Amino acid sequence: MKNLVTIIFFLVSQVFFAQDNFEKGNNFYKNGKYEQALEAYNAVLSTKKQSAELYFNIGNCYYKLNKVAPAIYNYEKALVLSPNDNNIVNNLKFAQKRTVDEIKVVPKVGFDKLLRDFTGMYHYNTWAWISVVFSILFLGCFLGYYFSVLALNKRLFFFGMFLMLVLVLIGVASASFEKSYFKNERPAIIFAEMTQVKSEPQNKAADVVVLHEGTKVYVIETLDSWKKVQLTDGTEGWIESEAIREVK
């Protein structure tokens, strides 16, 4: 019992500590004390507390301090937790304008684009809850079908069952696709002031392209101290692991 009380006290104190530092960070930010705000926000992170708002605020501090790579990195982490937040998207775009590299984004086309546009509307957890709701509606239609006396009502409830079942399957498939996409996609931000992307995982290999801090890449695989990355224009190459920081 004593251990349980100790654990509860520790958890409660951690919550209050995190909230207190978050508020301190906000006050420092309002007064233009961005470095002190960062210290307060990082103290919150040290308690393993994460939120889109926290990373967003950290990104804002780095943006005010003209530190491009950390700003973009934290905006990207905020978007992972809240992908449809317009404030985060807008601030990320402003930060990206300060980067040196201008890498084109090659859009997806065809069925893959349509599928990604559809499933990307919601987080996989949201799709899971949507599936649960439709499952409950399916059960309601089944009960209505089972207990209805009139033939017309039975037909309507049977059609409702079929429709809800289809929607449940769509929800489950979308959740599965989004979770797989989230797990396999490995975005990263260049933190080195300047770094070479090599054709092979060795320093003597030919340069494919030179990148600067703040540029976004996607990690494909890891080999020793090297990571194979892909740029948004489809260019691939190898980069030293210490030059980048993965968002997820």
C-alpha cells in the first residue's frame, strides 16, 4: 500500500511539475525570453510528457532564435501528433522558407495518391474509433432486423447492416493502412550546417547532392554509421547518421 501511495504521489507531482514548467515557458515566450522558455519546455520533455502544443511552442522559440533546423524538426514532431493543425502547418512553411536548399516535391499520382488522400484525412486511431462506431451501428441494425415485424422495416435494417459492415471494413482497412504508413515513413531533418549525400555508404564515394540544415529527407535504411535517404524529389543517397535527426 505504501508503494502504491508513493507511485501515485510521484505521478501527480510529475504532472504538476510539467504543467508548471509549461506555464513558465509560455510566460517567458510572451516576454521575448526565448532561451529561458526553451529551458522550461525541455524540462517538460524530461518528464516524458509530449504534446503537439509543446513541440509547437518549442519550434516557435527556435524560429525566433533563427535556428532553422531545430524549428523545423519540432514543427514536424508537432505535426506527427496533430497532422491537421493549420497553425503548425503555416509556421512550418515559414521556417522552411529560411532553408537554403530548394528541393522539389514530386507528387504521387494515380491510385496511390487517391488512396493516400483518403486515408490521410484521419489518424489511424481516429479510423479505429470510426470503425467502432460503425460496429455499434451494425449491431443496432441487426437488433432492429431481428425484432422487426414489418417486412419493410426488415429490408431497411438489412440494408443498414450491409452498409454498416462495408463502412466497418473500410474503417479497419484505412486504420491498418495509415498505421503501416506511419510506421514505415521515417522523416528526418538535416542538422548539419552542410553535408554531402553520397552514392555509397563511404566517405570516398561520389557526391550525389549537397544539403544544408533544415532540409527534410526520408530514411530508407541504416548501415553502420550511414543512413540511406530519399529526398522529396525522389533523389536517393547515403548520409552520415550524425548529420540528421529522425522525427519519429
